[in-house]
Amino acid sequence: MRPLKSLTLEAIVDLLATTFGTVDDPRASDQLSYSFHDTLMSGFAVMFFQHPRLWQFQRAMEKKRRRCNLQTIFGVRAVPSDTQMREILDGVKPEAIRSVLPQLWEKVRRAGWGGRFTTTLPSGAYQGTYYTVALDGSEYFRSTKIQCPHCLRQTDPQGRGHYSHKIVGATVVRAGCTPWKYSLNTRLKTPKSSMLRR
């Protein structure tokens, strides 16, 4: 496939669908209302459309046009509600879908667009052309009552347990230029992560 054709929306959706098709579904087959493919593609669509209530938006489109964007663009047959989507996606291991980001980066690099992300150091011991990678940590869940096996646990001075989820994201950026960035990877920090042990 020619490099630019590999970066069309159709090619990216195909890559996602292929990757999502390999994810093991731990749910009992007799209890499936929504396939992993439909749920994962709907999760991607939330990011793509930047619409907080995707389900409502797509239902309105379906009533108006007899078809919704999730069916035509992403091949989704059944759209889960926001709550159903969150519950299903909570069971997906990130490692199963993490491989998509480096594959997309390779397509960007092969198309010649990787050069937009390089930074050149003209002199000194480290002179040369480099990709600049920014690391960013974020906490996206915290509770004193709700927990799962992947939660990090911290105890406050009063002895109460606090449960949280944190991630570290790696993003290729172009130094001195705000618009150019590409997420390379994200990693969920778990109790087994040596970086967070104290």
C-alpha cells in the first residue's frame, strides 16, 4: 500500500478493525449484546467525533437519515450506550490494542511526515536530528470505596485506603511548535509497576 493511502481514514479504520478483531472477549457468549469490535470502534468514534454523548448523537442521525456515521464510517452494527461502553471497555486489556500506535507512527514516518516532528541540535556533544518525546503522567480515577485488581493503593495518614488509576503517555512533539504532536504510547500504571513502588 502506498504510504499516503495507508493514512486515509478508511485505512486507519481498517487497521483498527483488524487489531480489535484479535482482542479476546472474556464475557460469556450468551450474554453478549454488543461485540468487542462494535464497542472498541464506538470508543474510537467518541474520540474521533469529540462528542460526549455519542449514543444519543448517533440515534438522532439514525432517525433522521436511516443510518448513522458509526455504521457507514466505522462498520459498527450495534451502538452501545455510554454506560455500556464504559463497562465493556473496562474489561479490555490495554496491551491488546496498544500495538496500533506504533503501527500508525510507522505509516506517518514512511509517508515522510515524520520529519515534521524532528528537532535538530546544530552543535555540541549531542548534535544531530532527533525525535523529541514528551512523557506525561495523569491520574484518571480515584476513590476511597471503589477498586479493582489493577488499582494503585495508597494509605493516607488516617489509615484510609485510596485507590487510583494512573497512566504515563509518550507523545512525539516538535520542539517550539505547538500543533505538531503524535501519541506513541500510553501505559497503565499498576501495583506491579516498579516505577510507582515506594
